[in-house]
Amino acid sequence: MSMMKEFKEFAMRGNVVDLAVGIIIGAAFGKIVTSLVNDVLMPPIGILLGGVDFSELMVTLKAATADVPAVVIRYGAFINTIIDFAIVAFAIFLLIRAINTFKKKQETAPAAPAAPPQDVVLLTEIRDLLKTR
């Protein structure tokens, strides 16, 4: 089997395509959450904390010189990233929880009783006919 044909079979499997779609949707969802945190949640939190802009919170380790930029620890951006992670993790938790609840409902649903084999049905009909005579 040629390498290209083998790769094509691998790439066209359903789970590989599903994984690719999931990664693309996850990246888009991450951008939405980042925008939610940076543009919607953090400004009111900053106002409540006295006008603090979290993205600007940092500790300067070494001041900038003419040719070298400042060396800083941007802990405000780190706080934003932690909030992003918490929101994404919570959303994924809710999704998995909903899927598990759906699976449990399917598992606990009573299955329809299996139809008896044809010979048993015929014997039952013969028995019922004999009873009526």
C-alpha cells in the first residue's frame, strides 16, 4: 500500500475529521472567552477595585534603557488568563455533564421486550386454538 493511500485512509477516518472540527471550534470558543473576559468582565471588576486595569498590572524588574526594553512580570495578564481558563473549564464541565446525563437517560430507559421466536408464536396460536375446541 502506498504511503499516500495509507495517509488518505487515515485522514478520512471519521474520528480524525471530528477531532479537527473540535480543535477549530475550540480555538474559536477560546477567542470568544478571551474577549468576554478582557472586554466584558474585567472592566467592571477593575472599576469595583478602584479603576484598576488588570491588563496593565505588572512588576518592573529592570527599567527600560535607550536600547533595551523594560523587564516586567505581567501578573495582570496572568490573572486574565486564569479567568479565561476557569470559564472554558466550566463550560466544558457543563457540556460533559449534559452528555453524561443524556447517556444515563438512554441507559435507564426500559428496552422493549424482544419478540418471541416464530416457532413459539406458532405454538402459542396452536395452544389457543386447542383451548377453544
